[in-house]
Amino acid sequence: MRRHFPKLLPSLWRKASQLVFLAFFLFLFVKTDYSGSDELTWAVNILFRIDPLLAVTAMAAGRTVIVLMLPAAITLALTLLFGRFFCGWICPLGTLIDGSRRLIERGGAGRERGGRQFKYYLLFFLLAASLFGLPLAGYLDPFSILVRGLTFAVHPALDHAATSFFTLTYQHGPMWLNIVTEPVYAVLKEYVLPFAAKVYGLSVLSLLVLVAVLGLGLFGRRFFCRSLCPLGAMLALFSRYSLFRLSGGSPECGGCRQCRSECRMAAIDDERTIAAAECILCLDCLPSCPKSLIHYGWGRGAKRGQAVDLSRRAAIASLAAGMLSPLVLPSRLLARHTDPQLIRPPGACAEEEFLGRCVRCGECMKVCIGNALHSTWLEAGLEGIFSPRLIGRIGYCEFNCTLCGQVCPTGAIRRLSRQEKHVTVIGRAHIDRNRCLPFADGVPCIVCEEHCPTPDKAIKFREAEVVNGRGETVTLLQPYVVGELCIGCGICENKCPLSGEAAVIVTAAGESRESSGMTMYGY
């Protein structure tokens, strides 16, 4: 054991790095929440900002340089220097895939080599589509997949399970048990569980996507990383020219192919040559080599391994598909009239730029105090799935909160000062007189006006005489909306006491976002 320990040491370093970065990711994930202050003390979006796939596609779609995403250039520079270390040493989704392999792996998957070209074709398609106006990279980016799954499904489920368990022990457990469980619950609530219980749209879909990525290990070790991940494909193209790399394929190898059977990325060919583009530097091959012929170092003059075997026709077809796909967008109903219920967060860019910049990470939805932001389905088209929208009946935009702009890694949601937030219009409220109690039933109700947060109330009253449900003539106050004062926060819709659909409906009419000199809805 002592003799083999030095050979195992690099692999142990890699595992330690994975655990450290996974812990860092989870720490930032938990910190992406309201903590009693309108200022976040941590750069919770830093991992998205070092993601070159999201940086390139967001800049291509927006046709602009996004300063917030420039740190992604560091990742590419380090990849040119050290190789594809990001996938093997840093990526938290890759760490979870490695951790789940014992539960789902069939065995011997490291020898499978087919299908790894597909991730390059997918990358070409996403880059071309983004450049020509169809941003889709956020659907397949590993960080986006992981954060969406944790935000929309795993974290709320953990909160519900913990709350249910500790409530049960508090109500029905003996006193000695409560002495133990209550401090534990207090610690979890302070440092792990969300500030408030939340619900999210598309939570099941997000969870299924995450589970599917982990479950692809049934078809091979690191199958998603090897065959599907477009970020991995981008890093692979750069790592092929890395200055440092693993080297093997010595004539002294003889007939041993142990390294090849251990490689989780199928990066070692029959000649035991290691493909720099596919190698994620997991270093599992080092202890497996009985003659210690594999080493990591300066790669000048070393074999780069088998070239990326891409079909020219398939590559051109991928680029063509990416360029042509956006051409169908103007033919949709959305091109003529956008869904009036599609309310974007305060500070959001104009719709086209917003969709180009948004990486569907879900950070803004997680940090929203009022649980007002939820995933869009097809209300904004295929390119709008998982982008944030406000649903007033479920939650409302807190008047003094600016957190969503602070967590957005690409500037799709601009960071606003509190003063700017107070005057940013994201929609207008409208009274449905067929449902509003003072109009429809002659019953007094002032809930909407009471909760309106603007200094000069956007909901005011007129005194009127009406006949109530008993046939009596009564004098009461009927609400109306002052359009110039309403900012569309949705609290009136959220607090309306009617069951089902509210009597106050907020639409995107009159929003502040501008495109070509006018708002998206023509107001």
C-alpha cells in the first residue's frame, strides 16, 4: 500500500479539488437567498461568469461585449495552458456525475468511444443559433442544468422534508428529543434551508433533466461530459493545443491496456495515446500503469492523440441548422402580438436582448423574496423557456428589493438602485369589475389599496351607491387604478382575497423596457 500511495496521490488531489469546488458551489447556492438585507455579500454568480460557453453565446446573441462575463476568458486561457482540467477538477455537475456512478454504472463503460463527436456538432449549432438570434445554450450548459434542478426541485423538497420532520418531532416527540432537534432545525434554517418556503414552475421538468444527465451514466462513464456537453466541447477544442498534458503511448507499454480500461472519457486509444482534447485530467490512469509510463508535463513534441474525428458534412449541417433555425421566429404568433401576461423582472433588458443574455440559470427566481418570479414555458417561444416571468397570483415583487439584478450573471436584468427600482414599471394593474367584490357583489373590500406600496397609492377609491346581493342599496368604496402611479409589482393581485383568479390583474402593458424607441407592447 505504501508503494502505491505516491501513484494515487495525484488522483487524491483531484478528488479533493472536486469536493472543495462542489462545497464552494453549494455554499454560493445557499447564499443566493434573502438574508435580511437587500445587499448580497458574496459574488454568488461567479461560477456562471467563468463559463466560456455562456459568455460566448450571450455576447453573440446580444452582439455586444458583456463585461460581467469577461472572467470566462481566464478559463479558456488556463485550458490552453493546463488542458481540460475544468471538467475533471472544478465542474460541480461533473463531480456529481462521478459521485453517482456507483449507483447507476453498468461497468466497463470507459472503453466505449462512439458518440463523442456529437457534442461538437451541438456546440456548432448553439454558437450559430445564438449569433443569428436563437439563444439556446442555457438549456444544455452544465451550470444552468444543475442550478435549475437544485433551485426548482431539490432545495424546496429538502425544505419541505425538514420542516415536516421537525414539526412532527416538535408536536409529538418527547421533551428530550425536542432538546436535540430544535437546535438542529434552527441551524439548518439559518444556514442551509431557504429563507421562506417557495414553489416554482417547471420544477418537475428541471428535476427530470438533472436526473437524466446523472442517469446517462447507464450508457457510459461521464456520458454527458463525453458526448453531449457543449461546454466540454468548447474546452476540448482549446485543450487540444494545451501546453501541458498527459502523455502515454510508449513502446514499452507492451500489451497492457489497463489505462484504457480505466479512462472514464475514452480518451486513450488502442496505441495507448492520450487525446488531449478528450482527457479531463482525472489521473485515474496513473496508478493503473504498472510501469509508470504515463506522466503529466510539458507537451511539446508529445503525441496529441487522435484528432477530433468530425464529419465535414455534419459540421456544416450543424452550423447551417443553427443559422436557419432563427428564420422561423418571425412566422409565429408571438411576432405579431406578445403574451400580455409575460411580465419580466424589474431592470430586464428589452425582450430580444433579454432573451439573448439570459442563460436560464434560475438565480433570479431563487433570490426573489416574494416568490414572484417563475419559469416561462412557451409564453415567449421556444427560446424563452426557463426565462423568468412574474406571476402575481403566486407572489409579488417586493417594493424595496433589488436582489434579482444583483445575481444576474450577464446583465439580462440590470442592477438597479432602490430609487431606480421604485420608478421602474414592469406592468399595470387592472380591475376586473365582474369579479371585484365592491363592483360585482356590493361587498366592501379595500385589500388591494391597503397593500399598494407606492408612496402615492396607485389604487384609489370612488364612493358609489350599489345594490348588494340582498337587494339593499349601500354606499361603499370602489377601487380604480391610476395608471401613471402603478409599477406592476403584483401585490394587489397576490393579496386579492378572492379564491381562484384575482379581481386585480397585472399585465405587461406600459412597462419601462424599450425596444426601437417604444415599449414591446406599443404603450
